[in-house]
Amino acid sequence: MRTEFTPEQLSDPGTARANEILRACVHCGFCTATCPTYQVLGDELDSPRGRIYLIKDMLENERVPDAKTVKHIDRCLSCLACMTTCPSGVHYMHLVDHARDYIEKTYRRRWDDRALRWVLARIIPYPTRFRLALFAAGLARPFRRLIPDARLRAMIGMAPRRLPAPSRNDDPQTFPAQGRKIRRVALMTGCAQKALNTDINDATIRLLTRHGVEVVVPEGEGCCGSLTHHMGKEDIAHASAARNIRAWTREMNGDGLDAVVINTSGCGTTVKDYGHMFRNDPLAEEAARVSSIAKDITEVLGDLDLPAEAPEALRVGYHSACSLQHGQKVKDLPKQLLRKAGFEVATPADAHLCCGSAGTYNLMQPEISGKLKDRKVRTLEAVNPDVIAAGNIGCMMQIGSGIGVPVVHTVELLDWATGGPKPPALNGPA
């Protein structure tokens, strides 16, 4: 794609990076075939190629974006399926993230949209606040149909009916390896996950320590910054990321780390991109070091010898989170681990398409998200699973709200198969 940025425009690192990405695009349109929003809406401007044209026009002309441009960019899930499909290597993630930052700085949204984004940015990344908000949503559930705003109805509808008690395992501490220690890792405990499902971190710690891995939950770590980053709130996102970088760097410089382990794939995609996010920051070197050892939990488990045997013959419908298969390019490993553990694994049709969760997308774009959820649930139900496994808490909540089958994290099944307890979700109704 031909671009016409001026030398002055290209002096901005964000614009310079956008120029590189735009020039890589050859207009082929392969991305439209795998874009979930294009599949649902059928509008070229709701495809990566269409959004690329909008972003190019907005940035080159340094214009205040209009409502139409903002609408189509807001509708992007950041599922990154287009990056898996693109034959030219267009790094759409960096481009759309820069566009969102530009919109946040130059466009004035409607008051209700601003208010919703303000609330989400100041609640979800903080587990205690989020837990209180979920409790309040539970109280409002009987009155949900009376609320005119579809987004508020979606927020109330997504709130679980029961919240787990806080887990002390999420507090800063060190969990010693059982037997001979072979590795030392930091576990990112997350933010929303600590309020929604404490079983995931508990299972991760049990599984790793049982196989000779010392697990440390560092003082000072918190939200990865992805939720605010994808809303274009760069300053807030970078502040969250910087706290993590400093926390993990202290551990790396202290007793050392073999990996930063992440069991929420949406967070993993962002942490692995810290090196790019901070490339022009004083923390650039530390950020690059962190990104270089950031690993999804399945990547760490793949390097361990897991003597596993499935306690029950279960058919597992595996949902591959977009942030894992497209963002991190971890595609077959989780299924391989589950099969090695003795589970029968079934892959649904159109596994490359997003379930519609996408961070806060299901709260801000509930209609499109709902259609994607319905499609994903139908394809999962078609494989007749006994349980659904996924590697991202957002996907688990999204799918679990629309299907009558238990939904668990992949690590919970692997923990069970190697001597841990049965996943609590399998002990009762879905």
C-alpha cells in the first residue's frame, strides 16, 4: 500500500510503525475470509482491509476521526485472525492499537460511552473493585429487563450467580517445588480472573510445584494492561505494564526466573508485546527481557514430563482462544497435552473464529458479541463434549453463559490427570 506521510509525521514512533505496517498491505482481502465481524456484518469497513483504509486516511491527514471511522474500529475484536491469514505479514495488532490511541486522544465520544469506558477501566483491572461490582450486578439481575441500555444489560447478564471466595494463593509468596527443583517461575495471577475463578491459579500452582517447579507470586504485579490498552488508554495501560515489568525484573535480578507464566492468554499476548510497547521508554531493556521469557502455561508444561492418566474417559471440546492461537501462535500444544493425559479431544468447526468475548468487547458490543457466542456454542455442542476446555477466562465466561456443558481451564484438567483434585466445575451443574 502506498503511503504519503511527511517526514514530520514519521518522526512520531507510532506513526512510523503504522507506516511500516500499511506499506506491507497488498489489498489482497484474504483477511476478510477469517474476520468474525465481517462474517457477521458483511460490511467491508468491518473487515481488516476496510479498517486499514480508514486508519490510513485518518493518520495521513491527521484528521479528527468521524463517528463512522470510530464505529468500525470499535467493532474490531482484536482477535488477530487476520494476522494468521495474511500472506504479507501485516502486523494489524500494532496498527489498530495505535489507531485506538489516536482516537482516544482526538475524538470526543458521547457522554454515556465515555462513562462506560471510564467505569470499565477503573473496575475490571482491580479484583476487589471488580468483585464488588459483580456483587452489585447480582442484586440488579431481577431488574435487568427494565434497563434500557443494552450494554448495561450485558454487564449484568455476564455476572456469575456465585463468586468464589478470594484465594490466599493469589497473595505475594513463594510455593516451593516438590522434590528436586528444576525451574523457578513467576506466576501472573491476573486481575479479573482472581475475582471470577480462583480454581485456575490454584490448579496452576499445584501442577507446576508437583513437577519440580518453584512458583513465585511477586510483590507488585497486577493487571497486564490489556483491557485499557485495547480501549486506547495508553497511559493507564503502560502504568499497569510498568508495575509488572519492575516486579518481574526484581525477581529476575534476584533469585532468577526461567519464565513468567501466564494462564490467561489475553494477558499473555500483551505481556509478550511489552518489548514493543516500551521500545522508546527508559524501561525498554527490562520490558524486552520480560517479553523474552513470558510463556503461556501450556508452553511451560510442554517442556515438562507429565506422567498423566485421565481419571475418567471424557470427551473434551477444545476452544482455542484467539489470543492463544492467533496472538501467541500456540495452536496444537494444548490439545496435544490433553490427549497425552488420556482425554479424547474434539475440535469444533470454524475453530479460528472468535467466541465474541475479546476482553471488554462483550460488554461494549453486546449484539455482535452475542451472535459470535451463539455461533461458537453451536459448533461446540455439535462435537458432543462432556466438558469444554479453554485457556482464557474471558472465553470461559462467554461460552459458559450460553452452553449447558461445564467449562474449565485446560490446566484444571491437566492438574486432575496428574494427581490433583477433580475440577470443581465437574462436580455440579454447569
